[in-house]
Amino acid sequence: MKIYTIYLLGVLFALMSCEGKEEQLKTAEAVISEDRMKEYVRELAGDAYQGRKPFSAGETKTIEYLQSTFQSIGLEPANGAGYLQEVPLVKVIGAIEEPLSLVMPEATMKMDYVDDFIIFSRRLEEKIKLNASEVVFAGFGIVAPEYNWNDYKDLDVNGKTVIVLVSDPGLESGNPDFFNGDAMTYYGRWTYKYEEAARQGAEAVLIIHQDKGAGYPWSVVVNSGSTAKIYPQPENDYKNRCKAEGWITFNKAQELFSTMGRDLDQLIAEARQSGFQGFEMGVTAHLALTNRWEKARSHNVLGKITGTDLADEYLFYTAHWDHLGIGKKMDGDSIYNGAVDNGTSLAWMLEIARAFKAMPQKPRRSIVFMAPTAEESGLNGSGYYADHPLYPISKTVANINNDLMLPFGRCKDVMVTGYGQSDLDQLVRTEAEKRGRYILPDPNAHTGMYYRSDHFSFARVGVPAIFARGNNDHWEKGKDYMTEKEQYWITNCYHKPGDEYQQWWDLSGVVDDAQLLFRVGWEIANTDRYPQWKATSEFKAVRDAQFK
Ligand SMILES: [Zn+2]
């Protein structure tokens, strides 16, 4: 009888503490405020911040604001006594001296800078010249042993200029096992194509732009290519990289191939077939540009909540603070404010931090909130962190990142970019379903978004990382409404001065996503288990090697 009573009391206590915990979580998530989110974005996307370009006066203002906000939320400094991690970068400003021209046996094709091509050099050399550089077409420019694919096979590109197609051969192949089908692999990214061309010894590399394959229109290439470029500080002045890296428009490429009697669409279809052989084009490239550069230090901003019994294990939330700064004038405005990119995600992260602080007990694992710098120029801040971590990567259990959270209200879907990579999917699904929401794999996986924001820096070094938010199915107005809104936003605001804070914004969806991903983080932070990559993930092997 006595034992039975004790048992019943035990069950009762367990139930009470469980209910108590749920009550606590509810109270904590209720702290997440739409008004405060709007205030953060209005501030950070204000003209006074000049588009938050690394190294600019906008950086100083931004990192000061973030530090004081971290402090007022009660986050501890995450780098010794400070909130900042220095990130050594180099800013390279190129100027075209002689535009790209392609000399054919019977004619010369002169290209107009910006309208027809964008080119830059990351080499820290003052004068860059392509002088009658032989041009080679190298298909997709991919060497992928696991797909038995080598576009450079039997091609001599040493000291030559390669022209390659955007994306990878899986796109529109209808075969999900071939380069992940329509979902872009890392082989489809421009970063990879530049790296591979350099490994092959090419002098220059040009990617033929296509909206679908790139995942964005030509204007985005122009806006990110014609302002100063930012790179990690190199050891060898980037002498191991191609002299020139760039893009040409589809129309110009079509014109070029048609003068050779070839149809570009037909050529793309052929290049998608295995065994396709690239070829010398009988064309030479000419170009001259000058580079100026400036080495400087930018900053990642990091705050933390120290855990309890698992304090030496870490969960990272990330949202980059930087944007494009001041650039080409459009409709009379030259400040690229970056309100959605990435003000809304910063607001999301700051409010999650507040929710954690509102819990009466600390999480078991430590939580780090990081706003990386220089995401826009190629994930440079998070990449530097991943290569120079403040906490061991093998003890970093997961990363939850966000970028471009749209201000159009609550969504039923939780879009997971990189769905199927890790078992974090299941944690998100469980919490989503509790809120009447559902998981949606990114319907535009062809844009390669899994490789295009800071979670990729964590994935690359083996840390399971997730990028998830409502994006496609508006709670009241449905899918067509969101498609239309997103299209509108991409056309008018994405990487444009039009990405500004507006009074009419509805951030209830960002609130919902913050509550959801706070819950997911709380689960991760209070278990002994490490989130795992799926067996098919390209990142699993890196992680496994850390636990040998
Ligand atoms: Zn962004």
C-alpha cells in the first residue's frame, strides 16, 4: 500500500513537472514580440546604417547596436570578455580598363560591361590581363567522381579561358538520384565552378547565366558583381585562383555559339548527357582590369547563455548582420537597406534569445547566438568562424539559421531548405504539427539555397544545420497569395534598394517561426543526444570523422 502511494505520488510529480515545463515554455515563447521585431528591423534597416556593409561606418553602427541589444537581453559575451570575433577580410575593387572581347576568325564580339558580362579578379594584383586567351567550352565545369562525371576529361584548359553552364546536369533530368535531380548540389554553385576551374589551371572562367539554373535574374549577378568584392584574407594573394572570374548573359552566349553554327539550347541538352565532350571554340578572349584592395577586419557578433550539466556542448542560432551597403542607384535610391535580408532574421534570433532568458531554468547545453558578418560576399563571416571556432566543432551539436524571412504574415508550411539532410527535420516536424503546421521541402531546391546561407558553413565542417521558416502557404490566404507576394518581393526588393522596412509589414509569421524554432532549440539543448546527419548526406562523413 505504502509503495503504491509513493508510486502514485511519483507519477503525479512527473506529470506536474511536465505540465509545469509546458507552462514555462508557453510563458517564455509569449515573450516573443512582433512590435519589438519591427523596432529592430526599422532601426537596423534605417538609412543611418548605410546598408550594413562590412568595414563601413554602417558596420560600426550595426555591431554596436547588436552588442548593446545582446547585453540588454542578458546574453553573456561569447568570446572571452567580448561579444566580437575579428574576421580578417580583404576588399577588392576592380575597374574594367578594356572590356571583354571575344575574337573569332571572322569577327570580333565586343561585350558591354554590366549589360553583357560581369567580371572580377580576386587576385591581389594591380593589373590583370587576358591576352588572346584561348576559349574552351567545358560543359557544366564539374568533376564529380560519385556520379562518374568529369567535364574536364581530355580537355587541356591550362592557361585558357573556360566557359561553363550554370547549375548541374540533374536540373530537369527528371531523375532525383542524378545530381539530386532538380535540387541543386554544391556542384551547381558558382563558387564551386570557380574553384574547379582554378584546380584545372584555367586562366579565366565565365559562367553562362540562366534565371532558373542560377536561381536569380541577371540583375542579381550585376548588383553583387559590380560593387567591391569581399574575400577572406588569402595566404598567397589568391595566385592559386583564376585571373578572372565572371558571368556572361545567356543572350550573348547564344550569339557567340550561333556564329559557330551551334545552338546553345541544343548544346545544353547534349552537355547534360554523360560522356559529353567539351571543346576548343577557336575563339580568344581579351580583357584588362585593374585591382585595388584594402585589408581590414570585420566582426562576427556572438552572445551566449551558458548551460548547466552539458555546458561544454553548444547549440548555435545564426542570422547574418551584413548587407550590400551603398551601390548602384535605382529609382533615386542607392542604399541597399537589407530589411528582409537580413533584418527580419536578426529580429527572429534576438527574440529567441529573449525567450530562452525568460525560462526559469537554464538549458542543459549552452546556446550561442551569432550574427556573422560578410554573408552576402560568400558566407565569409560564418566560414571564418567554422575554420576558427571559439568552441569545439565536435561539441557543437547543431545550427539553426535563418535568412530572408518574409513579412507577409503567418504560414501553415514550415519550409525546410535542405530537407532530408539530417534528423533535425523530424524535430521541426514534431513542433510544427503541435502548432497545426506542416513541413514542406523547399519547392525551389534548384536554386541551391542550402549552399547559400550561413548554415552551410556549419554543415561543411560537419555540424547538422537547418534552415527553416514559413514561406509558401499563408494561413488565411493560401499558396497562390504567397507565391505572388514572394515573386513581387524577389522582383522589386531582393538585393535592391527597395528592400526597406514598411509600416504595413505583418511579422506574425516571423513570431510564429521564432516560437517554433525556440521550442526546437529547447529540445536540442536539453537532451544528451546529438542530432545526426542522414546516411545519404554529403556531410555525414565529415561529422563521423570527428567521433573516431
Ligand atoms: Zn541574406
